[in-house]
Amino acid sequence: MESIMERIQHARQILEAKREEGEPWNLFRDVVLPGALAGMLGATIMVALALPLGVITHRDPWYAARLAGGVFFREAPSGTLAALLGLAVHMAVAGGLATLFAMLLPRGGTGTAALMLGVLMGLVLQTVMPALVVPWASPPLDRAAPHGALLLLHLAFGASLGAVVPARKLVTHLDRMRRTLRGVRAAVA
């Protein structure tokens, strides 16, 4: 019995993928919105992990946000403004990276494939960010060198990129509903 149900589910997934492939490609619907949603999810998860790590390691929940604020405060970021600017930079970079990921991810892919590719991207980010980006972008973060914490945070961000596929499906479904309603209004008018 499970075999039949699995086959039905597989057939439904194939049909849904084919239906999505039949939709004309749309930059906003297929890349920007899903990328932004996945990026905000990933950034939020990273912040949710960084807050307790800051408390455990430095007795300061906003420690990581202040280090990210080192983009603007090059010497010793402190205070609320540094934390807010750090969060803003963090959200913007996460949104941009997730949108890039959504642009590179094929439309017909599965959530599992997106999750695995996202974790791979998290590992690439862990390799590139501390070695090439952080030293010139945020010297305070480079001086703190929290490589273990960055690995955890980048893997969590990478895993959140698996949300691109369900976000695409949601946005595509909402776009279909919008077009259907527009057609009904035009028919009634």
C-alpha cells in the first residue's frame, strides 16, 4: 500500500514541477521574492543562534550584531547604533546571497536538493567569508575570529536556503490566484 501512495506522491510532484515549468519565467516571482523570503528566514535563524552564543561567550546578547556593525565602526563597535547597523548589514547580505542562490537554483528542483545545495553554499560561505570578506569588511569581527560560531551560523543559513523551493511554490500559487481573480474581474466587468 505504501508503494502505491509513494508513487502517487511522486507523480504529483512531477506534475507540479511540469506545471511550474510551463509558467513563463518571472524574475520577481521566481527569484527575488523567494530569495528574499529565504534570506530573511536564514538571517533570522542566524540571529536567533547568535544571541545565546553572545550571552554564553561574552555575556552580551548583541555581541555578534555589534561585530557585524564593524562595517561602519572600524575600531570598537559599541552601543545600540552599532548593533542596529550590524543587524541591517546582516539582513541585507543574507537577502542578497539568498537571492543569488534562488537565481542559480533551477525552477523544477526539489526541496531536498535545495537543502543540500544550500548546506553546500553555507560551507562555501564559511570558507570565503572569514578568509576574504571579513578582514576588510569588518576588522572587529576579524579580530574576534569566532570561526566555530561562524561555521554553525553559516550552516544554519545554508540549510534555510532549502526554503527557496517552497517559497517559489507559494509565490507561484499566489500569482496564479491573482491572475485568476484578474480574469474573473475582467469577465464580470
